[in-house]
Amino acid sequence: MRLTPQSIRRIADGLVIEGPQGPVLIYREMERINVKYQGDQLVNGSAAAYSKSLLKQAIELTNQFPFGWRIDADGTQRITDHQRYYEQTFRPDLRGIEILKRWTRS
């Protein structure tokens, strides 16, 4: 299964990735991104491996997504395409990957 931007959604505690074997919670503690399997189909090591795999896929999707902005090394957000930035601002289905992008860049 390939993830889409809509596979990653924001919730109060962080983000949820909807995958084929169940959802995975992604949350940030300090400078670290953690994952926790939320489904009931997998247990122990396979749940942990699945969670890490989904996070890796989500980060790859986020890195490849054509955002209308970028984050500089100092943490400043720079708009690179004003039209695309404007269009994406009004798309709540992109909030999850936007947050993940910020988490991986800071």
C-alpha cells in the first residue's frame, strides 16, 4: 500500500497514519519522533516493525511532496511558490504531512 497525504491526519496527541494493518500514532517528545501501534492485528515485534515502516514511508512521502514552502536551517519557513502555498493553506487534508515536515526539519 502506498501512503497518500490523506493517510496522515492530525489528532490532539500528534498524528495518525492509517495503514493496511491498522493505525499508528506518531507523537513528538522533545527532539524525538515516537510511534505507537494503535491497531489490533499485530503484536510485539511485528507491531513495532510495522510502526517504524509506516513512519519511514510517511517521512519519504513528506519529503517528496511539492510544498509551496521550505524550512531553512535556522527554522524559518520560506514561501517558494505563493500560488501553491495559498492553495495548500485551505486544504485541511494536508495538515498531517505539514506537521510531519516541520517535525523532521526542526
